[in-house]
Amino acid sequence: MNKKTTIYDIAEKLNITAATVSRALNGNTKISEATRKLVNDTAKEMNYEQNKLALALKSGKSFNIGVIVPRIDSNFFASVIRGIEEELYPHGYHVIICQTHDQENLEIENINSLLNAQVDGILMSISNAKLETSEHFQKLLRKGVPLIFFDRKKDIPGVSSVTIDDFKGAYDATKHLINQGCKRIAHLSNNREMQIFKNRYLGYKQALIDSGIEFDESIVIETMSKVLEGRKTTKLLLNMNYPPDAIFSSSDFTALGAIEEIKAHGLKIPEDVSVVGFSNEPFTRFMELSITSVDQSPIEMGRIAAKVFLEEANNSKKIKSEKRVVLSPELIIRDSSLKLKN
Amino acid sequence: MNKKTTIYDIAEKLNITAATVSRALNGNTKISEATRKLVNDTAKEMNYEQNKLALALKSGKSFNIGVIVPRIDSNFFASVIRGIEEELYPHGYHVIICQTHDQENLEIENINSLLNAQVDGILMSISNAKLETSEHFQKLLRKGVPLIFFDRKKDIPGVSSVTIDDFKGAYDATKHLINQGCKRIAHLSNNREMQIFKNRYLGYKQALIDSGIEFDESIVIETMSKVLEGRKTTKLLLNMNYPPDAIFSSSDFTALGAIEEIKAHGLKIPEDVSVVGFSNEPFTRFMELSITSVDQSPIEMGRIAAKVFLEEANNSKKIKSEKRVVLSPELIIRDSSLKLKN
DNA sequence: CTGTTAGCGCGTTCAT
DNA sequence: ATGAACGCGCTAACAG
């Protein structure tokens, strides 16, 4: 375990000063070509490598950014992170991952922890919008650390965000069902204190209204994003006096549960009941009865969030202008809703 | 954007020395209760937070560890990372993510980059075992930076690893097919320069031999882990003069392709052809015709890899003992191979 | 118990 | 073009 060589080591060997070595290595102009070459050569020879930690302490930039997500083992978040990493790596940044498991206290803890680690910015998807305290976010703003929300955001002045147009995604999905001839479309919703679920709900509602279809609150049911929960809720719907002929789900997992339950009731998909999910999880494509879903282009979302961060980081802190990027979702039509083959 | 307060700020305010502040904050015993309380109170009051960067430079420990994977948006790797993060977070470590996209040069680059960032250890899954140069790994050893392989490893003296028993996983899967009455079992293999695929191949082979079934190299075909590739290879197999009545695939994706192709040929699963995959990807469970697969317990793998790292990190660098943990895989039997209902 | 000094490795004045 | 000195924020060694 040999000690790492520092600029002092190579300075000593060359009987010059560490400052000169530093200058030579960093391409400072005021240096003779001779010593530059000499320094570079011996640096290579001695396997010198810059200690970014010292640089970070000196410059105040760690070239680390923190990414906080509810959990990483979901295709959506993993893909966003992939996009972030790919965009940031060429710029010399490293990505630190934190998970909140939807626990607010962990979210706060993670932010503080990342702050102590002197990250240059934080990109995150909020775990829960219920709580009023945005104190931990304000803290970031005060410290001048760029904060960027993706997907699950909160409206805070001065904070940029990258989301998809959930309203449009839901609107398009519902319109599609209507165009396929569906007359009574149920909605498996989710905690509408989160903007994404609220907007999906509103998009669904508006599509109905625009098409002159009665909006019936009784067939809008909050359902946790789990297959089994989807089954349960669907069972309720199918046992109603006036059951739906289509289900628009705010989650692919509940959509899958819905499909299972519909089949269990001996009904046909899409003929008797059509189903549309949300997120375009990989499995929706793989199913024998493939599932129509709304794609959120997560990798792209990550890339853009990263770009927004880079802009803010290089903005030499002029005006704290916030940027709100809204990506357009794409409806991927598959078997579970395609009644009319053109 | 207020400057961060340092121990000097609070020392100045209290007319004491920064060293004393440091001691008070760190629970050093040789300090009066009075000043301790005073320091702690004013620290809180001034919103003091320790700069881990300075600590890292001083101590040589950054409390960051690097995780290198081919890509993060695969359920397996994402789950391993989840396990790592969850295990390490309570110990104060942060996890830095790097992707190689199976490019060897990126693998080397990532290691160097992480090294410059002074990570305390590297946990990784190798991208490609072809190349002979393990120079970048030796470098880590020389520097005394713990290196731990998970899943895709390389045998290097002094390097610990956490893997599953791929041989057993394949052996059990093949035995299961034999027990179901299958007589001619094909194998969708993959690049066998990687230990995991080599061992799966060997386990498959051994199970055949142990059961007195002829091993036929012509129905072992290397296939990239893609659905479409699985279809192509399966087409070849089904068009043979003596086609297989079962397929053991080293990947769930090729298994899925196989299933699609078998159905396209008008054959029934599992009656005509049984299929077993590997990895227990989420979709294998969700399919209407669920797919039998071998579970690798990725979260557990990540947790254990993290624990091995912690041991090495705290081992006060005595003997460079390597640890090779081999987890037992679990065969999850589902529709695609269950002919005999008990 | 507390202050003084020094150093982790680097870049950056200010001189020369 | 180069050297000397300093500071980033913190802890540890040595005094007292």
C-alpha cells in the first residue's frame, strides 16, 4: 500500500516548488515549455493523480451531486438516474444516490447528509407532498445549492423542475378510450396530494367533460400502486350495478391487477373492459395481452434535469431564475385497449 | 446565500480555540461540561454543520464508496444497489454510481475517477472478463482500497466477492425440467468468458449427465440477453430435425423470446415445450403464462457485499484475507414448466 | 482542561 | 517564469 504521490513529491524530486508543479499541471500559461514537459513526464512516471478532495476543499466544489428518490429499484427511477449519470459524467460529476422509502424524515436526513458532504446540487423526486414544511428546501436555497425536482415536485419559488404533462397524458389516454367506444370509464387514482396523481385525475375528468360523458366520482377510487390493490379495487368496480367498460389507471401495476381481476370475472379485454395504465413499465410491453400505457421518457427526463442543473451551476449565480420543463407524454397503444383495428 | 459557519466562527464568538470547539463537538472526554454545553448550544444556534470534506482530507476517509455496474436501469443491478445503499447508509457512507455500458475503457476510467475522488472502497460487477489486463484492479489493491465483486466477478487473489451459485441454479433448473419429464433440453447460453454464464452452462451439463441424458452441444447456443435474440435462436431450435422439448435459458429475456416463438409455432407451453429462465425479473411473475426462473436475491447480494466491505474497511488492514460469499439461488417454479401438478 | 502548532493536498496571490 | 506564503476546515500531537 504505497502512499499516493502529491505535487510536493514531484516538486521535491525536481527541486522546484509545488506551486510550479500545480501550474504546469493545470496548463497555466506563465510557465516555460521545458519545465512543463519535465513536470508532466515525471508526474506520469510517478503515477501522480490529483486528489479531488483537496481540490474540493479549496475550491468549494466537490463535483458530486446528490440524487434522492423514493427507491431505486423501480424501472422509472432507475431510468431517470441512468439519464442523469450519463449526462453528468462527461462533465466530471459523480452521482450520489439516496433513497427515502417515502419517509419524510429520511428525506430531510438525506438532504442534510448530502449537504454536509458538500454536494454541488441536489436532484430529487419528492416522497410526499403532504407535509407543509419545506424548510429543508429553503435551507438549500439559502446555501445557494441548486435544487431540481423531477417528476414528483413541489411548487417552490426559485426551484426548477422537470416533469411530464400528467394532465395531457391522462387526457390522451381517456380520449383514446372514448374513441374506442368506451362509455363508462373508471379511474384508479392515487394519493392526490401529489401533483402527478392530481393532474392525472384532472386530465381524465376533463377528457370526459369535453366528450360529453358524465363524470361519476363513484368510479374514481384511490388505490395504492400494487397489483393486489388493483385487483381489489377492480373487484369493487365490476360488482357495481352499473360497472365500467374501461379502466384508466394511474399506475401500470394497478392496471395489471385490474386485468387479472377482469379475466377472473370471465370478461374479455379489451372487448368487455378496456384497460390503460401509466408509466410504460417494461412488463406492459412483454405481456401476451400487452397493456396500453403512457410513456414518461424517464431517461430523457434525467438527462434534462441534469442539463438544468448544469445551467444553474454555471450561471455564476446571477438571477435565481427558475426553469420549469414539462415533457410531453406519449400514449403507447397496445392490446388492452385496442378494439377498433384500422 | 450565507456562508457556512465553521468551528472558527463559533470559537471566535466564544473567545476560545477552534481545537476546543472541535473537541467539544466530538465528545472528547477531556473537556469541561460547562464549555461543552456552551459550544453545543452556540453551534446549534449558529446552524453549524460539519464539513465532511475537510474531515475527509484530514482523515483520508471520504465515507463515499463507488459502485460500478454495466447499467443501472436493470432490475437486478438496481436491486443490488438498493441493498448496498440500505446497508451502508446507517454507517454514514454515501454511494456513488457509475455505469460502464459494458465498455472496458469506461470501466477503467470509472475506477480512476472514483480513485481520484478518494472513495473508501469500490463494489462492482465486471463488464467483461475477456480482457487479460487486471491492471486497474491491481492498482486498487496497491492503494489498499477495498474492492469487492458482486455477481460478475474475476478471480483475483486478495479480492472478495459475493455471487450466487450459478452452477447450482442451473443444475436445479435443469433437474426440474428432467423431473417434469423433459428428454431433450436445449440451453440458451451467453458469453461463457463470463463466469456466471460458464457456470450456468456447466450446471446444466452436469444435471443432464447425472440423469443419464445425452448432452448435445448442438442445442447449446450463445444468445445475447434480448427478447428478439431469444426468438431467433428458438426458431433455429424448433426447426431442427430433432427439436427440444424444453429450453433452459440463462436469461429471462431470451426465455421470453423463446416463449413467443414457441407459441408462434403453434406449440403449447409447457406441454410441448417447457421453458425456464434465469434472474427472476419482475415480468416473469406478471405474465399470464408466468415463467419459471432462478431467483438471485439481488437485494440480499447487495447487503452482503456492503457488509463484506465494512468488514474490510474496519479490518485495520491486517491480513489481506479475501472472502468469497456464495449465495444459494432459489428456483421459482411457475406455469412455463409445470406439467405435473401434484 | 485548554491553547498552540502543524498538516491533510491543492491552487492562488504577491513578490521576485 | 518561479518561489514563498497562505487558506480551505478540521483534527491530533504536544504543551502547559
